[in-house]
Amino acid sequence: MKYMNVGSIIHLSILSLLNRRLAVLLSICAIAVSVSLIFTVEKLRQDAKRSFADTISDTDLIVGARSGSVQLLLYSVFRIGNATNNISWRSYRSISDRDDVLWSIPISLGDSHRGFRVMGTTRDYFEYYRFGRGKMLELDGGKPFDDVFDAVLGAEVAADLGYKLDQRMIIAHGIGKGGFTKHDDKPFRVAGILKRTGTPVDRTVHISLAGITAIHVDWKAGAPIPGMSISADAVRKMDLTPRSITAFLLGLKSRLGAFKALREINNFSKEPLLAVLPGVALQELWDLMSTAETALRAISIVVVFGGLLGMLTMLLTNLNERRREMAILRAVGARPHHVAGLFVTEAILITIAGIVGGLCLFYAGLFLFQPVIEDIYGLFISVTAPTVNDLMILLYLLAGSVVAGLIPAVMAYRQSLSDGIIVRN
Amino acid sequence: MIEICDIRFRWDSEAPVVLNIPSFQILAGELVFLEGPSGSGKTTLLNLLSGMVLPEQGSVSVNGEIITRLTDGARDRFRADHIGVMFQMFNLIPYLSPLANVTLPCSFSSRRSTMAAKNGGSLASEASRLLTRMQLDDVATINSPAYQLSIGQQQRVAAARSLIGSPELIIVDEPTSALDNEACQMFIKLLFEEVKKAEMTLIFISHDTRLAEYFDRRISLVDINQIA
């Protein structure tokens, strides 16, 4: 017969916990903080990955100078780091003219405007570039660049700098926040502003390849040629076909042909080139980041462990004070396992309260900081229900709380057996 | 009511024998005063009678049941159903209200729960009836934890708890040692009234021999315990 039902043990546990509310509250807080931390880490991990993966879509190959595939992916798509080398326009032409190529987007990097990178490209970029799940770039206002000195701004560039259409802007040579030589003899005009994409496109200033050539026409080896200055108007009349570009994106007629094209580009005889499949390069990037991910996870697990330890300490500290309580319970007919159950129940209740608190903390933080994170880091954090993975983590935490509760429970069990009905002083 | 037959007890096999009682009986309805100097094994006897520990040999039967033959679980259940226990002090679960303390045994025994409900209409009304009988009318309605009560009040709440659901046997261990003379007299008077009314058997362990005169029988543990 199990007359002492689970309900009355839970009832006793709740009253006992309320009796020590300060210590209990602190234990709950420790667990809540650890739960919200582990959820935040998981969320950032998943959303950073998703954000990265959403930056490029429908591109079959990325081609650049021979270096590492992750490096190529980072500088061509994410505007992180720099290219080691350029590739010649002639190579680009010969590859983009292949029969299996549906479209190509040349990319020329190396200049900046007030901390935002400037990318030279063609109008094909606005037609063929896809992000997210095959979404096209859309203009919030204006038009794609037409003139040599037209620029199309990413949403964040326009928002951050407060630029409007037709505004004039000077492009700096090199990448950084100033202190660089400026191409101030050839100002650009804001021709269009893109809608927000949640990708590095938002932080990019797009100009035509001709524009890139134009601002460097009187430059050599990264510096203006002394005594030589060609005005903007004079430049317009020159041949502005670039001699080299940084990288290019390829869309193939058939996705199945990607491997064949990849092999052929990598064996391109006239110049050492590197072609990568975006998905494969992303995977390599994940592999690179997995160490950091593991470290972050390990830290969150340690924090959760700390939360459980805090609770265990509280339960153990009270054990001795509660010997009489246990003896009374035994005297009125409680079985040793009821006494043990009391401690396990308390541990579970504290953990459940901690989980609920942690989830509240996490979602409150998510709502509060989501716009800020998007603004500052360009990382769009979606507010979603906990995933199966998250629920598994909570399940492990609950299991951990049972284990933590079992320690004082076993001790109380033994104590109540050896104390008998009367606690001798 | 209680029949002890040839028991020997020690806390572990190395320790000296604490109890060696060849034969000892208590009749149903008897009010027994059990005395003995400290260290004479009173507490051990209490543990044996309530089925918390088992003797090395011999048998203990309570209310017709040979409890030394029962399993651990069955003994715990037997105690819950048939024995009301009360200690020297610190009888109450500190975080429960006085009323919840009184009804506590009913969470562990359906028999006492049923009995209590039958006696008083409901668990709570039986508990407040007992508290009122213990002259604690004002305490019955208090919803704050029991540790705020005075020691005398706590002992009377504990008495009400041991009485609820009419267990056949009440064992009290020096319940009056923390009380002054007046409170002590009142306590015994109230306890006796309820015990007699419900025809319970009472074992009152104490070293305060002045109280012995109120009881049916006075037993010295030194006389029945034949150690050494």
C-alpha cells in the first residue's frame, strides 16, 4: 500500500521549500541563469549558422585566386578578411563564357567608405544574386548603378550614415575607418538603396566595375601616381574594362555540372584559380568553428553544473538540521523512501522553477536585445519556441537534478534508519 | 496489547547488549508509567515497540500482531496505523501549520485517516476538535508555521497528533520534561481524558517519578531488563 502519495510528498516539499525561501530562491536563480545562458549559446550558435548559410543561395561555384576555400568564401561572400591575390579579367571572361554557365557575378574588393566595404560588380549582381531561400535583392529606393560614379548602398550603410538618394560620397582606398588615402577627386552619387536582407549585403557599398577602374586609373601599386591626375570627366571617356577582379560567383545551367566545372576551373591552365562549392566551404567553416562551439558548450555545461552544485550544497547544508523532521516523519509512519523522496522532489521542484525562470529570462532577453543585435552585428535572431535539442538539454538538466537530489536523499535515508525514531543529541 | 518474549538487542554485533527482556506484557487499555535512569534503554525499547529496529532474538507483539516477523515496510505501515508517538520536544514539522501537523499521520495511514474522519466528520474538524480538547482553540485556526508556538503549546499539538485517528497504542517519551509543573499537570490530565475516552493503551516514559501515581501501573525498566 502506498498511502503517502506523490501529491502529499510534493505538498510537503513545497511547504518545506517555502520555509527556506531565501536559500531556495538563490538556488533557483543560479539554475535560471545557467539555463538562460545555455539557451543563449545554443540560440546564437544556431542562428549564426543559419545567418551564414542564408547569406548565399543558388550560387553553384565561387571562384577566386588560389588560397583556402574558407578564406575565399569569407572574403567574397561575408566581406571578412582580404584576398591574397586578384584574378585576371581575361580568366574571368573565359570562364564566364563557358557553355554551362548561366550567369556570373564578378566581385572587386579593396576599397571602403567610412568602415563599410566597397564592392565593384556588374548589374547582373542585382539580377542573379540570391540570399536566404532564393530571395532576390530588392531596392528600397532609386535604381541599380548606371553611371560610372553611381553607388548602391546596403540598407545598413544608408541607415547608419543617414545617406539619402543622390547624396555625394567619397570612397577611400583600403579597408578601415579612415586614415587612408581617399579617392576624393572622384566623388560618387547614391543611386539606389537596397532593402534590408540580414546579410553582409546590408553593410556593403556597391559600385560598378568601371567605377573601381575609374578611381584607380591614376594610381599604381596602391598609391596615386605623383603628378598624374585625371579628372572624373576625362575618365568617363577612357576604356574602363578592369584588368583584374577579386573573385566571381557562378550560376550553372545544371547543378549536376558543378563538379565537372569545379574540376576544370581548378585545373585552369592560364592562371592558378580556386573554385569552391559554397555548401562545402560553409561546412569547412563549421568544422573550423566547431572547436569554439565545443568550448562554448563546455562552458555552458559547467555553468549548469555549477547551478546544480549550488542546489546540492543547499540541500546538504540543511540535512543535519532536518534530522528531527525526518524522525518525526518516520514516527508517524513515513517509510525511508518517503524521506528520500522528499529530497529528490525538492531538487526537482527547484530545478523546474529554475528552468521556468531561465526560459523567462532567455525570452525576455531575446525580445529586448533582438533589435540591438540585428542593428550592431547584422545578425538576425529569430524568436522561436524551444527546439527538440533545447528540450533535450532541459531533460538532461532534470535528470541531473534527480541525481543531485539523490545524494542528500540517500544520506537522509541512512540517517533516518540509524537515528531510529528518536534523534539522540 | 504488548507482549515481549525473550528479546535481546544491541545496536551492532560489537556493541554491548542494551536490552535483555525475558518476558513483559501490557494489557489493552492500561496506562503504564515506565521509568528508568538514563542509559537504561528506554529509548531503545521505544524504538523496538514502534518497530523502528529489530531485536537480535525474541519477539515483540503489539495489538496481536507479531511485529518482529513483519517486513520493514509492513512495520512502517503498522506503526502508521496503530501507534501514536510523541517525543520530549521538537515534535512538530516546523514548516507545517499546527493543524497540518495534527493531520500528518493521516497522510501515511488510510486507517487513521478514515477513523479521524469518522470521529470528527472530516480530517480538519477532527484535528481542530483534538486541538480544542487540548485547550488550543486559538491555535487550530492559525495558519502560520508551528515553530512560532510556545513549547507547552507545541507539546499539546504533538499530543493531538498522536491521538488523531485513534491508534490503539500511544507511546510518549518524556513529553513533560520541558514543561513547568502546572503545564505538566494540565498536559497529563488532557492526555488521559482522550486516551481513556478512546480506550487506548498508553506507555508514558519518564524519570519524573512524581507523575507515577496517576497511572495504572508503574514499571521500572531496570527490573524487567536483565542485562549483565
